[in-house]
Amino acid sequence: MGEKILMKGNEVIAEAALRAGCKHYFGYPITPQTEIAHYFAKKMPQYGGTFVQAESEIAAMNMVYGAASAGARAMTSSSSPGISLKQEAISYTACAELPAVVVNIVRCGPGLGGILAAQCDYFQATKGGGHGDYRLVVLAPSSVQELYELTVDAFNIADRYRTICMVMGDGMLGQMMEAVEFRDTEEKFETDKSWATTGSGMKREHNIVTSIYIEPEILEKHNLKLQAKYAEITKNETRVETFNCEDADIIVAAYGTVARIIKNVIKTAEKDGIKVGLIRPITLWPFPTAAFEKYAEVPKAFLAVEMSAGQMVEDVRLAVNGKRPVHFHGRMGGMIPTQKEILQKIKEILK
Amino acid sequence: MATVFKKPHALTDLPMHYCPGCTHGIVHRLVAEVIDELGIEGSTVGVSSVGCSYNNYLYFNCDMVQAAHGRAPAVATGIKRVHPENAVFTYQGDGDLAAIGTAEIVHVAVRGEKITTIFVNNAIYGMTSGQMAPTTLIGQVTTTSPFGRKPEIQGYPVNVCEMLSTLPGAVFVERVSTHDIKNINNAKKAIKKAFQVQLAGLGFSIVEVLSTCPTNWGLDPIQSLKWIEEKMIPQYPLGNFRGKDLEV
């Protein structure tokens, strides 16, 4: 490991991608993630790669589709309204089984909404924002260090399974400056990309990258193949942090920025004699159901805290499966839940 | 016996699915002949679009990528940026290129992306059964302009070559036709030059090919060829708009 450097979250994402061997970035400006593009624009020439400022988020994601078809590690990034525009190409990329990384630095919605941090894109990311039966691997970092590590992981997961991997942070993480420690070299998952459209060289049959299968029997077979892949990902890639859950009076489910707040709540609550546990999903999809099952009968209740109207809480309820009540506390519009209000909610629940 | 006529190597043996009298097959053949003559099949990547030619990835022998409706120029950009040494072309219809894909085609030209677009214009949406396209002629009856296209309601046809030739990045822009042998030969020359311009790294090149749609025009194949000559060409004049004198 190298020395600790103070860096902005968005810039760390771009640096991580470069370290992971991503030489092709396609983007479109939108707050609060544009520093990612700034960083690539400046650095990409040194890496012999390409930075393209596309005409739209739609085009940017289609450029990723093209670059991934050609066998390259490629990524795009945006924030909520821009991610909505990318959904068409995300669905096509999933169906064509192209490895790609998409970063969403979530801002508050709906509509043009606002530019401050939120977690209101959970449904879109985990339940399929585009059409059809597909899944994204969704990684949810909660620190700048994790933005780095999970961005590198995203490229490896994408290549390993020929799938799209989304790194979903929020405006707070993207804009935050924090110490980050880079590794000297990155472990890169090496894989055979003989399927890529690189030009046949007249040495093989022509390669085809497509997302259309008109024959129903063939399309169903293709869907079954995708589902088998998603099952494999669920088995191998589910990630979660559990903290203070043994003998907890209440277990809070939170991810990203909110999980950081909960860690402080845990300390404050301790002074009042309340033991608060935390289950922090690091992969939002696949959702760490097993961690909730493990602790389902430990606390008196569960509480999901989100910067949304209540999205992840639905998965928490499914995982707890009626064994304990699952409560919700959320803020929206760019408002951040405070330690004080969360603690008050916990006390109300335990009363 | 001497071979006097054969299929270009860049085309596969698969029978094409196009309707009788449709000129897509001719355009495919011209592109394939050019790829053969330039000896670039092994270093060419084509991008299929959405429309009647959605699955022409099965007909070309080079590597092929299928793109979403209108997005072929963006997909081609990604492919070309990864392997700038390869020839990359998109094959798009007028519904795909001149309606939903307007932003993508304009900006691939704005960037002067070193790709070639084969733009097949038959003034109608073929695959979805004959709806009005941006290229539909004034007065033309389609399933979504059943009383004929009226300027006061549906506006005017879009002339893509004229529009793109205002952009410096579009270095070769030409409109050709398939309605007779002489024009088919001209079309091939234009397609070849468009690829050569790309290989020379000069910028974006596009060839608009006026094409038939007998099924949705409600005409027989011979009437359809006449319809190109008599109705389409007055709206879409043939000729070079940019790059005629480029040395390649």
C-alpha cells in the first residue's frame, strides 16, 4: 500500500478506473459527478486511452456498448436523471452480455429534482431500470476508500461474468474529500474475450454482438442463461458488513452515507443503554438476505434508514420475512437524516 | 468454364429476408463488393441498426454489432475508439437515422468520427408496416399519414445530406440511387470512396442511398424504381455534397 492521499470521491472513482485498466470513458456533464469526467479528460491522454464527451447520456452509454463489444474495459458515469437516460442501452448491454461499468452518483429526485445527495435510485438500480429480465450488480460504497476499492472490483466482476456492474454512491460521497490509500498494483481479472468484435483477421468466423433473438425458443434459452449467471453472481458476490448485531436491541439496515451516520448513532445509543446493530449491504444487488436471516430473531425490531421514501426497506422486509417488525425512517429532497432523529426513532420503536 | 459473376466474399451464404423488389439486397452487395475490393473484411466491423436491416449481421461476413434504434453512430464511435485501425461502418434506414437517431448522426459528424454510414432512404418505416418517416414526401400516403403528408400538419421532408454537409467533420457526403444500373454503379463508387476516406483518417463519411419499399409503397418492383426517379429524386437530388475532390 502506498501513502494516504486526500482526494475527492469523484476523482477517486476515475483514478480507480484507470488503475483497473479502463482506457475508454464516455460521459456527459451532470452535477454532482462531473469531476469524474474532468479527471478522465486530463488523465486519459497519459494512459493512451480515449475520453469522449458525448452528445447525451444516451449516446455515452451506447458508446460504452460499442467499446465493450470491441473488447475494452469501458465505463460511463452520471447522476440520477442521466442514469434514467442510459436505461435503454443498459438493458441492451445486459442482454448482449457485455462487461461494462456504470457509476451513479445519486442526487435527489424525482424529475430534475435537486443536486444534493439521495438514495432514491435504489429501485431503479436493483429492480431493473430498463426493460426486461436482467440484473445489475450494484455496489454501494460508504467511504472514499471504498469508492476506490469497489470501482476496481466492479471492472473485475463485469469481466468475470460478462455483465454490467454499477457503482452507486451519492452526491455526498462524490463531493467528499477523504484520505485514500492506493495499492501499488491492481489485481486484474484476465479473461478470454475471443467473442469481441475486433475484426476477424480472416482467421475465424465473424463475431456477432446482439441483443435481439426473434425466435421465442432461442430467446427463452438466452434468458435462462442470463438467470443462471445471476444465480452464480448471487452465490459468489454478495457482500455485506455486519456490526454490533449480536444481542442487539434493534438492528438498523443502512448503506452508503447513511451507514456512516448509523455508526455514530450506535455510539450515542450505547450511552443510553441501547444496543444498536448495523447491517450494511455493500452489494445492493445481490441483496445480502442471508445476513438478515441470520439475525432475524435477535433484535426486538429492525429499522431501515434511507435517504428515500423507503425503497431498500422492501428488501429488508422480504429478508426478515415477518419474524420481527421492520420500521422505516427516511429523508428526501437532499435532506440528510440526523443522528438525533434516528436515535429518537429507535427509542420510539423500543418504547 | 470462366466465372462471370459471383457472390462477394464479404456476404454470407444466407438467403436474405427482404421483400421482392426491395433494394436493400443491392446495397448490401455493393458494400460487400467494396469491402472485398479494399481487402478489409478481416479488419471491418459493421453496426446493424433497427428496421428491416436489423439482422444484416447475419449477411455480412465481417464482425458485426447490433445497435439500439438510432444509436448505431454512438455504438460505432465506441468500437472505432478502441480499434482505430479497423474500418467501422453503420448501416441505417431513414426511420432509424433521421428520426430517433438524429442526435447521434449529427454528433458523429460534429466529432468527425472516422466511420462510414450507409444511409438507406426509402421515405417510409418499412419494418413496422409503412408509417410516415421524417423523409416521407409531401402528399405521400402512409399508415400514419393516411390522407397524405401535409406540411401544415406533419412538416416537411428532411434532407440529411444537405444538413450534414454544413458540418466540417462530415468530409464525404454523397446521395446516390438504386433505380437503374448506371446509378447503382455510381452508388458503388460513392460507397468505395466513403470507405477510402475513412481509411485515410480524414473524418466522417456518409452515403445516402435512395431505395425502394414496394410492399409499403403499394407499388410493384418496376413501378417502385420509377417512383424513386420521378418522386424521390426531385426532393432528394443526387450528387456529391462534400469531398468530391478528396484524394484518397
